[in-house]
Amino acid sequence: MLDPEGSVEHQPASSFPKVLLIPLAMLLAIAALLLLAFSATRQKEPDFYTFKVVNIRGKLVSLEKYRGSVSLVVNVASECGYTDSHYKALQQLQRDLGPYHFNVLAFPCNQFGQQEPDTNKEIESFARKTYGASFPMFSKITVSGAGAIPAYKYLIDSTGEEPTWNFWKYLVDPNGKVVKAWDSTVSVEEIRPHVTELVRKIILKKKDEL
């Protein structure tokens, strides 16, 4: 703009920053929202302990309670050829290593050979009375195929190993990540060293933190 004497009229210096402040503030707000969204996504990344399941008494429980310890997740059955040897060995493992650093997590399943036909109450009674099972047990479920519960789908997706019979075993570390899977033919005694090594690491870490 020209003033009466023909010279250029200058805008006050203070007017330019006001114009720039609006888009700058918007950019900062968008960046902050994107950062929050990214952080939330990372925090919500699932692991085995983020799931909820129903225990054998019918109560919805969070697997979060087992975070920080090692878990051996097993689909159990009461009338299988592997029942006696596995239940005895699983209970011995629980007795030797649990419950502060390790737990067997038993999920009854009737998918394979219809070898877990009884009710949850009868299944629990059988395991507790026959084998003195002291490890956590959960409601009878489907562990493979389209009907598998989300927690088991996570185990399968993480390993590429889907149960094809009773007493498949998944080893889960203290952070809820699946370390390894074994089928029914692999005995509990064979996988004990893998479990023991993870438990040993937990104990050593706790000692270092003291």
C-alpha cells in the first residue's frame, strides 16, 4: 500500500507471527495426536497374558495375573492314552517350580477323540483327586479350528503349530510371548530343561534387582 507521499506502507512486524501461529499450533496438535496413537498401538500389542478366559469354576479371569512368570499351556483330557503320564509329570513340574515363577495352565478340550466328555466340575474333581493337580485349570474349550478361543489362536499364530490331539504344550515366557510348542508325543520330562532355564532367568533377574 502507498502512503500519501507515494512510499510503501509497511505492515507492523507483530502481525506476521499471529498469522503463522495458527497452522503451527495445528501441526503440533496433529503431531501430538499421532504420537499418542502410536504409543497406544504399541501398548495394546497383544501377548498371551492380555487375554481373558473362563476358569473351571465358570469365572471370567484375566491371564494378566500370570505375567512375570513362565507358563506351560496344555490342552488336557481325562480319557486319553497320554492322560496318566502327562498329568503325573505336569503336577510334578508344578510342584517343583511353581507357583511363584511357573504354572501349568490346563485347558480341558473334547475335540480330539471325544476324550474329555464330562462337565467342568467332574473334570476338576478327576484331576484334583486322581493326580493331586494343584495347577490352574480352565473351562472346557475348543483349541483348534474356527472355534478356538482367542488366547489359543494367539498361541497358534505365534508358533504356526495347531493342536491335532490332546496334551499339546506351549511354553510362554514372563512377557507373554510364546517360546516353543510340542505335540502330544513329546513328554513333559523332555521339555523340563526348557522350562527350568526360563525359570532360572527369572530368579537371577530378581536377585540382580535386589
